[in-house]
Amino acid sequence: MDLSYILNELGEDRATYFNAVAPPIIQSSNFACRTVAEMRFMLQHEAEVHFYSRGNNPTVSMLEQKVAALEGTEHAIAFGSGIAAVAAAVLSQVKAGDHVVCIKKPYTWTNKLMRYFLPRFGVEVTMVDGTDARNFDLASKENTVLYYLESPNSFTFELQDIARVTSYAKGRNICTIIDNSFASPLFQNPAAMGVDLVVHSATKYIGGHSDAMGGIVCGTRERINRIFEAEFMTLGAVLSPHDAWLLLRGLRTLPLRMERVAKTTRQVVAYLQQRDEVAEIIWPFLPEHPQYYLAKKQMRNNTGQFTIRLAAESLEEVERFCDSLQHFLMAASWGGYESLIFPVAASYRDGNFRSSMPFTLIRFYIGLEDPEYLIKDLEQAFTKMKR
């Protein structure tokens, strides 16, 4: 399916809304039926029709169709946040007595789901080093029902060999779920490598404007409808029509934004490689990265996230560098128009350092600014770091 068609036309029946170029926000909680027979049909096929917006809404459905097509899957379902999508996807596959194999160091709230939430309900979770695909197979048990991947992961960007992990999973009849937010559906398509459910935080690249929250789960129609009829309808973490409309707007420019972000990131990384103040750059698209060839194999291009390790001897030096940056916002998340930093040093409070990672690590996200603008900002901050 052509990319331009997906982004600009798929799911948009303009004749039904006055031939408006932009789709409307269908801000209705309810959809009326003309006969008892029609209502009976609606109740029996709620996963496929517009009956009540806690289930399906026309504006939300447009978004779901487009993201499913971008990921090359049959269907998708949208949620109010990325972690809502992750949680629903995981819960749809497990019950008490089951076992899950998950990568080490996933996204913070995924980590809490795996380490604290699932065990409360009798689900055992084993965390493994996903850089060696064999670890998934070695950690598997007779009651293993799920492999959870995040490639690359959220802060130090370890990759998993997706095709190898899914081959182990299929040999054992184990479901696979991956968080594909880092790469976006433009630069990596895990379903083509055998993954069963692909999850996105639509808040990130899909939205692209830092003004809407959302999550998406993509998969076969059968798997998505099962999630709809259980976790989605029961837990109610729905995406609002207005936020769906904002995410649709973001999709229009996704290719342009991703190419811009990729190019500027390469320029900023090249600059940082020359700085003595930078002890290490953690980025899978550097040739010296141990998983460089896997990144090139699985992903069509780099994105905007990387982490640096400052050559700093004290927390104060790290703070001076971060506090001196004028054009990088210090904030969570990524994927919008603005460039960001997230310093591990922010975890230092009350006299204790509450992170397993070194305080010298800073995660960067490169947005849509001119590269020279960002490089000048980095340069002036480095001059203040040692003072």
C-alpha cells in the first residue's frame, strides 16, 4: 500500500462529511440505531461498528486504520496512552500461573508492570539480556506464554534480534509483543519479522507535536478483537476523538519529520564525537556500536534518540552542563518538534542516587531545529561545565 495513500486517504470517506479535506472530530459518545434488529446487530458486532465511543469512534477508527497499514498488520486498536496499550496487550496474553520473558531495562512503567503488577496476580516474569536472542529460549519454561521486546529500548538502546526471538517463540507457541515506539512505523516493522503484537506510544513520533497522548496496538484482526472485547472494553483506557484527530494531523507530516530528525541527529552526533567532554555516545547507528549491523538490518534509518556519558567527575559538573543548555528542554518523552534532554542525574535526591545507571548519562532527543542552532547551544554549555 502506498505511503502517501495511507497518510492522506486511507479510512477517509470525505463524501460522508461534506467533502471536508480534514476529517471531523466526531465528538459523540453515542450512535443511534433505527430498528431493534439494527441495535441487535450492533451489540453482537461492537468490535467492528460504531455504537458507543468507549468502543469505536469514527475519528479514532481512521487513526487505527492508518497505523495498522503503516505496520503492515490487519488491524489496530487505540488507547489513551502508550502504557495503556502496553498493559492491555500484555494482560491479553497472561493469566495466573503463566510465565513471561521480558528484556531487562524496558520503559519505566513497563518495568513496573512486569516486576510489581503481574506478580501480584500470579504471573512470573523473568528479565533477560535481550542482546543475545538465545536468552529468551534459555529462560523459557513449560508455562511461558509471552516474550516481551523493546528494540531499541528506552535509555541505553539495546536491540534484540527480532527475527531470531520470534523464531524461538513460534517453535514454542509463545506470543511476542514489541514496543516499536523508538523506531516509528516508518523505520521498523516488527510484524514483518514475525512479531504478533506491535505497540506504539503514539504520544511520540506519531503525534509529533507534544500536544496529545495516545497508544496503539497492531496485530491480526482476531488478536485485536479479542483485546477489544476484554481488556479494552473492561478497563476503558480509551483515546478521545479530539486526541485521535491531533494524532491524525501528526501522521500527515510523519515522513518529513522523521527524515529531518534523522539528518539533524547525525550532524549533532558527529559534533559530539569531537568533544573531549563526551566520554561515550550510546547510539546504535555508530559503526563502533556492538549492535550496529543489527540496527542497520532491522531499521531503515536512525531516529532522534541517543545517550551520552559525560566525562564528568562530579554531579555538579553534570548539572552545570544541563542547566546551561538554553535550547534543549529538560523534559520526559520525545518525538515532538522540540529537542530534549533527560539526565539520569535527576534521579539523585535526598542524598541518594536512585538509579542503576551512572549519573553521567544524559538521554538526548533531537527535534526539528536547525542543527547549527543546537550545536551552538551544546558548545556554550560545554564551556561552562568545568567551571
